[in-house]
Amino acid sequence: MMHKIFPFVLILAIFLSCESRQPSEIENVQNNTETNALTVGFNHIFKSEILNENRPIIISLPEGYSDSDASYPVLYLTDGLQNIWHTIGTVEVLTRTGNIPPIIVVGIESVNRIRDFTITASENNSESGGGKKFLRFIEEELVPYINTNYRTNSFKALEGHSLGGLFTTATLIEKPDLFDAYIIMSPSYWWNDQEIISKGKEFFLANPTIEKALFFGVGTYESGMREFLKSFIDMIEEMKPSKLRYEHREMEKEGHMSSPLLSNYYGLKFIFSDMKFSKELYANFDDKDFIDHEERVMTKYGESAKQSGENYVNLAFLLIEKENFSGAITVLKRSIEAYPFDVNLVNLLANVYERNKDIQSAVKTYEKAIEISKEYNYNREEEFQEQIDRLTTGN
């Protein structure tokens, strides 16, 4: 009797296995009797000549950074100490689920928000207007330092909340080539009689084809902030920059201090949304288009950028249903490249080879599954050997 290729248990196992932590890592944790601290990053005191002060910086590296040679995008975060905790948690979830690539997060701790986050001075506040100097610090000191001391690729994003959101917007206008993407949360567009809106209109008028990604988030309980932000969004829609990707989202029943959690989550998902497979790829799969997409993602966001295991499996099963076995093999080979420890993906690839009547490749793939099972302690060697015996004996 023909061996059943896709039992429900196999499908369930594949979805449950799509995690970033490897089985051996879990075992090592369980067998370790020592207590180890879990940290979100480490503090660094940056001596800035431009600011003439020591500025605390929090740097968080992605999981596996020390074990790879990959380069990573960088998210620069204003109000770093306040926002680093929820940001790192969100980054971990979105990275593990393939919504964003692994990234380096640099949190810049606040010292004087009014001074640092306002590009223009206000007659009502004598300390304001130091934003251009703060921006010089980021451009001329901090970014070069991070690029020199860590493996970064060229993609950079800036995120800010409230006055930090005002500063993030002003950075786009003042130094449009410095960052590729911006997450702007509950921005203080009321500053100096909403001057940022008129400055924004002048900027987009002068840069009609600017190619950036902008996310704007605000809570529905932030009545004033919502209105000021809506005016800025209306201005963008009026100017219609042809290559600008932007999204405006309101967080239901959230206030000024609670909305950043969700704004950060949706903002990161939007900024990196071009990682996802297109509807066209699902509808009219082509091997070359699939490979080109994956290569573009890795070129833009670093060698570690990848879909979630679930995304690869979903696409592979769609192709299997269409009996496009060669396409499913292409997708699964890429998924194994992205998750070399996942024995379930290798198992599925062997099944598809069999359905494609390529018994030799199926056997070799099961042999690879045995190697992975041994290396990562899956304890499934006997199961895979039975498949090899079945295929080689014809029973």
C-alpha cells in the first residue's frame, strides 16, 4: 500500500516546530543548574563631543549575533530607557514569527527631551531648539560608532514617541538620506503652532518621489494628538508622494502613554511588510520569482532575514495541492536553508520528493533528517530509517 504522505500529525508537528530556539538549546537550559540572567541589552556611556556630555546608550543585539557573520538592520529608538523593554519584547515576537528580520536596537536615553527633540526654539521655553545638535550627534557620532563596532547593513529606522515623534518627523525633513524608515508615535505636532505640517508640505513638494516607509500611530483617547496627526496625514494625501509607503493607524481605547506598545508592534510589521510573499506569488508561483524575492529581502534586510517556517510551509502546501511538486521542493529547500535545525521541514521535503517520484533524493533527504535528529536530539532516527528501508526495498 502506498505510504500516506501527509498525515495530520505531520502537519501539526511542522507548525509546532517553527520556532527560533533549537531543541538542543532547550535541553541545555533544562540541564543547566546555574542561574543565568536574561537581559534586553547592555548600557554604554557614549562620550559625545557634539553634545558635550556623556549620553547613555542601550544596545540590544539579536539572538545568534555572536554565532554568525550576518549583518543586521538597526532600529534607533528615542526615549530609549522608557521604550526599550516593550520594544525588545515586540522585536522578539515579530522576528520569531518571520514578520521582521533580526535587528539591532539602539536605545538613546533621554536627558533633556525639550532640548533634544525640538528642532526649532519656542519663546515659551528657553531650553528648546537643540534638536539640530542632537541630530548631528546621531548622524556624525552615534551611527558611525554603531556601524564600526557592530555588523550592520545599510537599512536604518528611527522611532520616536510624543516629542520624540516630532523629532523623528523633523529628521525626515532635515536629513532625508539618514534613515530608510520612520515609526512616528503620538507625535507632538502642536509644537510652535503646528509648524511641522507646513514644513512637511514644503518637503514633499520638493521631494515628490521620495522612497521611504512611514508609520504613524496614535491612541483613540489622544484627542488633541489625533487631530494634529490627522492634519499631517491629510497633507501627505494631498501631496501624493508617488513612492512613499505610509500607514496611519489609531489604537482603540489607548491613551498617550499606553499606545506606544501597539504603535511599535504595528509600525515594525508595516516597515518590514515587503518581506512577505506577494499575492501574485501565491496565485502564479514561479521558482525564479520566489528565489528573487528571497534574495531581495536578504540584500535589503541582511542575510538572516527570512519568512517564518509557517509561511514557507503554507506556500509549500498550496503548491502541493496544485501538484506543483517542483515548486514545493524549491520552497522547502529555502525553508531548510533558513531553519537548518528543523527536522520536520526536512521530513516534509523527503515526502514531496517521493510524491515527485524522485526516490533517490527522498532517500538522501531522509539520511539528512537522521543527521539533524542526532545533532539536535530529536530522537527520530529510527522513524527516518524506516522510511529509507521502505523506499529502498519497495515494501
